[in-house]
Amino acid sequence: MNVAVALVIVLAILAIAYVGVELLGLAFVFSVVLPYVAVAVFVVGFIYRIVKWAKSPVPFRIPTTCGQQKSLDFIKQNKIENPSSRGWVIVRMALEVLCFRSLFRNSSAELTEKGDLAYQWEKWLWLFALVFHWSFFFVIIRHMRFFTDPVPGFVTLWEKIDGVFWVDLQQLYLTGVLLLVGITFLFIRRVVIPRVRYISLVNDFLPLLLIMGIAITGLMMRYLTHADISAIKELTMGLITFHPVVPEDLSMVFYAHLTLVCSLLIYFPMSKLMHAAGIFMSPTRNMANNNRMERHINPWNPEVEVHTYEQYEDEFRDKMRAVGLPLEKDI
């Protein structure tokens, strides 16, 4: 049911784009107004979520660790899994963000017929997640050629590396294909594995289907319909310079692609995709475990009026003596 609902939402977005452009002639709305609104919602929503997280109090040191803490000199510390300094925290965060280090340690656990708990090597999720995220990043880098003039040298260089293979007398961009492969695996995994499907909701499937639609329409424009690159460049440069122009040679596949991209930008700040920024705000990752070296006092704790035992005994001394309770100070 959750997959069906997410699929219906994506198909409805595509239907709205088709009706708006082809039947109602609202090309200006879908090529100019919608991108501006999408970028504005994305930027404002992104900043709002970051500021909200930054204001959240973190009174305790709660880094997630799975290695030896810094202790005596003859005990070897695991500086990456249990960092005690800011430098090793940066190393740990870099490995987490760039290589998905914690996901690499993922292993599946199942009960055997004898009732024993067996662990199995499980690296497919790590591999395809890495392929998807890095491919998505490099696809975005490659798309910078539509928004810059002149095109930066590193974008041109990456295009040459990415398109090293040629098919049917045109470059085959590997990251575009790998993006679709990676997102398809993540989608199939949520559908096929029962325990993962059980905990998956509409907001888990919707971004997967949106990105899958973006990848499919992008590949269609590149290798099937052969979109007019000059017209797309004219549109994007007009948007960037705030002098929008709507060329007449834009295909319906391009409008579908652009509408899905805008939908993803609008949905991004309110979805789980914000983990892209949230990982840097997570106290379980960005804190050093130096509790044995420094005393951390919660600054939000209010001053508490205490009533010591000495004061208690002074207040009830006569009654305590009357019932035979022992007194520390008998006056």
C-alpha cells in the first residue's frame, strides 16, 4: 500500500506537468515559476531545519562508540571509533560522510533451525548506497555546465572522465547509469525484504521513486529523445541571471524531468533526506569522548535547593529521639 501511494503521487506529479504544459500551455509556470518556488522553499526550509537543530540543547556527551576509550598509557585506544580529540572526530566524520564507514560494518543476523544466532557478511547495502550517493553528487557536478558560463575547468574535466566510454557515437555518462542502478537497488531492497518493508512508510518510498523518475527522464533525454542542450542552457542561464526566457524547443520529457527535480527540492527539507545535513549536527558523531579527561556540567540544570540530613535531624530531633531513632548529633 505504501509503495502504491508513493507511486500514485509521482504519477500525479507527472500528469500535472503534462496537463499544465501540453494542454493548458503553462510552460512559463513549469519552467520559471516552479523552479523559483522550489529553490526558495528548499533554501528556507533547509536553513530552518539547521537552525532548529542548532538550538536544540545537548547537555551531555553522548558520542556513539564501539572501541576502546582513552585510558591508561599501556591500553591502546581506538582513536577513530572512540575519539578523544577534535582532530580524530574530524577523521571519524570524514570517513562516515565520504565512505559510510559505519554502514560498512553492517552484518545480517538470523536464527538457524537449531536456534543459534548466525551472522553473515552483508555489504551490498553499503556498496549500492555508496554508488548511489557518489553518483548523485557527480551528476550534480556535471549539471553545473548548464548554470555557468564559462563552464569551470573541473566540470569539463569530470565530463571527460565520466564519459570515457562511447556508445552509438555519443558519450555514455557512467554516473547517470550508476545513479539509476543504485536507487533501484535501494528501492527493491525495501520492497523485497519483509522486515524492511514492514517498517517502510510512504515517506521512505516517495524520495526513492522521485529520484528514480529523475534518473529515468534524464537518461531518456540523453539517449532517446536527444533534448536540445542549447535550449536548456538558455533556460537555465535565464533563471540564474533573473532574466527568464522560455525556449520553444523544450520537450515534454524535459518538463517532466524539471518538475520531478522541483518536487524533490520542495520535499527535501521536510523529509528524511535532511540526513545529508543532519549527520553534521548529530551529537552522537560530532562529539569527542573525553569524559575521563574533562568534567562536563550541564549548563541548563537549575539550582536545586537541597535539604541535608543534618538540617533534617535538626528539624525532627525531638521526634526522632522520642521513637528511639539513632542520632548523629544528640543535643
